[in-house]
Amino acid sequence: MTIPPDHPAIPTPKVGVLLINLGTPDAPDAKSVRRYLAEFLSDRRVVEIPPLVWQPILRGVILTTRPKKSAHAYQQVWTDDGSPLAVHTRATAQALQVAMGDMVRVDWAMRYGNPAIADRLAAMKAAGCNRILLAPLYPQYSAATTATANDAAFAALKAMRWQPAIRTLPPYHDDPAYIAALVASVERHVAALDFTPDALLASFHGMPERTLHLGDPYHCQSVKTVRLLREALSLPVHMSFQSRFGRARWLEPETEATLTDLVKNGVRNIVVITPGFSADCLETLEEIALRAKDVFLAQGGENFAYLPCLNASADAIILYQRLMSRELSGWID
């Protein structure tokens, strides 16, 4: 059959991988942070309070007072190239593109803020990606992270007449390649320190305790990650949860309280990792590397080191290449 001369151009079919991270404001100012928080905190997966109750609170006191405070926190970690989360996620996509080669088109998006998931999916489809792996970069599954990223992608697909075939990356909290990447990163960074740590603290993003009782596997998967790290590392490994918000009961133990208890129990030199985060961001660089450090030293600790996330390191790219290649089995050789 001859293609009519006015037929739209047909791109060469491709396989795509869309790396997805949580999100970031466009700039470290109150206006940008307010816009970002309004989107983030309006997600029913993130705040499971009926909108009739929650929205007046959000639009009232929270979006009136919190943006200025959060903007100040962002200003402390913002880089010349932008938000750390965006910088590291973009670099990861670029490095993974090189590792995967021409068979795969690698792109990246944010669940909240820019670049938006819907925009990048449309661009990938326009470039010929008729098979796409959605890859939320969350090692441990949570409805408030993995599920909502997939929700946004499926919502975008719903508006497409001609949808690409879709696969989703499962959680990889206990994948040997993930544990190996963490161990290699920890050992490399510890070896470069000018002190010998007494212990390692693995701090995970907090979740309301009710999410555990509702069936969210996040807590259990975080515990397993720590167990596997304990088996692989020579350091004593402790765990905690950070980033509490609101008055609800959250997963325990809390990070700053744990640091205080560790000092009381004789730990004077500590390293902290955040194995629930794939890339450094506000919660790791400001909350842990700055605020948690201040707490530890104020309580009598002597040496504190925050070890960076995998980011776009060689360990990370090896991990992602293995994960993506496995999930793309049958789509690529």
C-alpha cells in the first residue's frame, strides 16, 4: 500500500525508559515552592484526608506559612544548575542513555513540577517509542511514591488515542544489584573519611503509621534493605525514619531521636545514608547533612558524615542498566 503524500511522518519504532522521581520546585523562592507544594500536597496518595477537610487547611495555614520556610531550606542546597534532585536525575538519565545504547531512548520526569510525566511521555511517543518502561526510582514501594508516579503516567495515557505498550519497574529493595551498589558506595565513601565511624544509620523517608496497617509494604521493604546491609557491611547498622509532617503518628524510630539515643549509648562517630532515595534532594542535603548533623553534634557526637545517594555514580548506572535490561526482556536483545 502506498502511503498518501499528506500522511504524517512515521518515526522508527523505539523502546523507551522513563526515569521518574518525586519532584522539585522550579526555583528556590516562595512563589515556586507554593506552586509545587499545592500540587504535591493535593495528591490523594500523599495526604489521605478527605479533600473537604484537607483543602481548607492546605490553602489556608500551610500554603500561607510553609513556602517561605521551605524556600529558605531549598536555598541552602540549590546548585548553579538547579535543584539537586533534578540535576542528579537528569545526569542519571544521560549516563544510562550511554550505557543502554541506541536500542533504548532514556528520558526523565518528575511526578510533581517539571519536567512533567505527561509531557515526557508525549515527547517519547512522538519520537517513536511504542514500548515504554516506566521506572519510578524508589527502591521500596509506597503508594505515595511509586503508585502515584504510575497513576500520573496512566492518566496521561488515558488521553492518548494511540497508546504505547507499557511496563512498570517493580520495587528493587532487596535486589542483589541494589544492595551491592549501596555496599560499594558506603565502603568507598567511608574509606575516604578522616575518621573511623562507630556505626552507620540508614534513614528512610517517613510515612504515617496507618499506611503500614493499610497494607503499604514500604516499612517491611525498608526493614529488609537494612537487614541485607547489616549482613554485607562490617559496621553496625541502625535504621530510622525522617521527614515527619502533621500530627499523625508516623513510623518509628524517628531520625533525630535515634541520633540522640546513639550518642547516649556511646556512638561518637557516625555515617548516615538514605537508601530510600535514589538521588540527593532537600530531604537528604538539608534535613540530614545539615540539620541532623547539628543535632548529633549538639548532643555530644564528635564526627558526622552524610554519605551521598547513588545519584549518577558508576555504581548507580550499573544497577539501573541491570534493572532496566531485565525489565525490557523480550523488547530488546
